[in-house]
Amino acid sequence: MGSSRRMYLGTSGAGVVVLSEEGGRWAQEAKGLEEHDVECISVASDGSAVFAAVEQKGVYASRDHGATWALVLAADVRAVAVDPSDPHIVYAGTEPVHLHRSTDSGVTWEEMPGLQQLPEHVREKWWFPQPPHDGHVKSIFVDPQDGRTILLGLEHGGIVRSFDGGETWEDLSDGIEYLDLHEVGRDPVERGVSYAATARGFYRNDGNGKSWELAVEGLTRDFTHDFLVCEGASESVLFLTTANGSPPAWIRPTKAESSIFRSTDQARTWEQVEGGLPFSSEMMAWRLAGDPMDRGRLYAVYGEEPSRLGGLDDRARGEVWTSGDCGESWDRVHALDAALRCVCVVKA
């Protein structure tokens, strides 16, 4: 029997790990880009290509399900996203803040100069607290229902939006106190609602991106990183990964103190997810992913790399957790000696 799903895992320092599912069990299928830091993975909707954003190296593409990889764009790439409605269109965001686009599945690329034409008072916010102090594109959201609508989350720098496929841009950062953005996107059900995860709280708006407001009622963590809407049988549920403080605070015995929260009312209120998940994990819950065949199934990846936080005694480690009932119960399905940073699951 062939595998029904394939999982791409991006790691810090160990490249891409590919798992395949067969009979409900996951097993390693391939490894690639070893010793590289993979920030983001995106897969074309037709499965023809997988793209990995590798810090300080560029975008790598695989056209054989992760068996081999080739560099297709050389840059310090921090985010990559394939247009959900067109498998040939790929976007790559870099440090410093620039956006590149390919319309031929990564064969050729062009920079989108409109991003640099935003006013100086907007661009001067694109900074990072550590040398060389350049901000970068952390998140790229391409609207599944309108590929010309793009949201970028900048770390640091805020949120910018394009309605014409990246030709022109507007700044949407008003209302967000601390412009350290990790993830931005629209609600897939209520298209007038958008969300933003930041290093100091979670935000929502219902004004087409114009009015951001803190949405933290019920949250007991202030560092928010990734979110996912799970479209269950009776309602849509929003899931959010969190930690207690930013990474410099994780140099403590309890480390990240990471938890996952959920909301059933579009981020107005939150409750912590249990059902087998760690209540307060030393490892950070970095990323969430949905399932291509089951709307009620989702995945979470945890990772820890002590060397990045100044630790020398502990080894890097990562875990994959999955829920088949829209977050009610969870099982750990894979563990490895590498810090997991991102996950993408596709139909095999």
C-alpha cells in the first residue's frame, strides 16, 4: 500500500526531513539540505515542486518530493510561499526587506520594486535589534481566493499589503504596538477578519486590515508565533502557538514554557489546548499545519536548539504532534535530534 500523506519538516541546522505516512505511521523517506537552517517550506498545489527558504543561502527547490534539491534563488531568504491558486507563482521574502516573484515555478525570478517605493517613514521601521539591524520578511500570505492579494509580516517592521500581486503596497501597521510580526493572514471563512501574531500579543481586525486590536483574552502567554484555522465539522477553530516571553527569556530551567491555545470565536477569547499536549513545553511550538484530505486534522511541530540561546549542555531536539479531531486530542507521532522549525503536509 502506498503512503497517503507526505510531511516536509524544516529544521534549524539539519535541513529538510521528509516523512511518509503508511497505515497511520510515519517513517523517514528522505533528507536534504543537511546542516542548513530552513525557515519555511511551501509546496505547489499540484505537488510538482517543493520550495525551502534557507537562511543566508536562498530558495531551494525539489521536484522529486525532497529526494534532491537545487538552489533557484540566491539571497538571504526568510519566507517562501506558493500561490495556492497557481502552482507556478512563487514569492520569496528576504533580509533586508525585499520581495521576489517567480511565475515559472522557480526557474526565473524578478524583484517586486513596489515594496521599496513605500514612504520613508514606513521603511525606517524595517529594523532588527541584533546586528546588522536589518528587518526581514517573516511571513507571506497569498489569499487562496484571490492570488493578487498579498500580506507580508515583517520582523521587525509591521504589515504591508498588495492588491495587485505585489506591484504596489500599503502599510497596515496602525494599531500594533510592537512591530515584531511572525505571522499574518485572513480568516478563510470570514474574509473580512484578519489576524496577526507578534512577539507581544495577538491581534485581530474586522475592518479589512485597517484597525488592529489586541485579542488576548484568555491567553496566559505573551509571545505568539503561528496560527491556523481548523475547519471542523460544526465550527471553525483558530489555533495559536505561544511562549512565555521572547527567546532571550528562555534561558531558564523551564525554557520556552510553550503552549497552544484555541479560539472558537475568531480570537475574541482563548483557552489552552490540552488533550495530551504538553501543558508548558520546554521546547517551542513553532509551527502548525493543516491536512490536505481531512479538515479536522492538524499538526504541530516543537523544537529546541540550545546553542542559539546560549546553552551548551543540551542537545537539539524536535517533536511532531498531530490531532485528528480538530484539537480535542493529540498524539506525538515523530521525534528527532534536530530543532524543528516548520512543517507542511501534502497528499502523496
